[in-house]
Amino acid sequence: MSEPQQPAVPTDRYGSARPAGGPAPRGGTLGRGARVAIAVALAAAVALTAWFAMLQQRSDPVAHDVVGFDVLGPEEVAVTFQVHMPVGTTATCTVEALAPSYAQVGTLDVPVGPAETRTSAYEVTVGTSQEATSAVVAGCTATGG
């Protein structure tokens, strides 16, 4: 009788066996240079993003959000908004009342700040030439601080 034979395993199917105690094959791993290049590129991207964010903050230190508005009648609208700016800064915000056609039917320049916190809330009443259906803060500009 003959000994049973082990089936032959195709080497190209499973890769070649590494010698005992030898290094693992490097098929899908990145070399050290590639890993360093990726880390440097990632660090540069993070630094660039932070730099652009800082430039944006310096060029436009005042931001605003409309919290809500209430049409009080055909001649006025109450607007509540928040202003985000560095502590001690003053600004002027332009609040607009709009008709259904988005035509401006009222405007008010509101001095804000200096505030003790970064975010402050304000409520103003804007007089209108006809009934408004919405209100917006058109913009805020730093005036000092």
C-alpha cells in the first residue's frame, strides 16, 4: 500500500509560505516613507484649515442669528436676534422687515455691545411702511472694541 498524498496547494492562490522565523510578506502594507508622507500631509491640511478659520474670524469677527420675529401689526415687527462677537467689541447690526415680495418695508440700525459674553441676545421693534411677513438681520459690522 502506498501512503496517502496531500493535495497540492497552488502557491499563487494563497501566496507563498514564509520561511519559519522570516519576515511577513509586505503585500498590502505601506512603507515607512509613505506613512511619514501621509502624516505630514494630514498635519499640513489640519494646520491650513485652522489658519483659514483664524483668518475668517479676524476678517469678520461679528456673526448673527435671527432667533425669531413677531408681526405686531401693519406698521411694526418685533425681531429677536443673537450677536456673536469677542467680549468688549461693539457693532452695528442692520435689521430689515420684508414684505411677501421680499421688498424691504422697514429697516433699523441697532448698536450692540460691548457685551460681557461672546453671545448676546437683542430684541428690537422695526417700524414698517406696510405689513411685513418676515424679518432678517442683513448684517453686523464691528465698530470698535
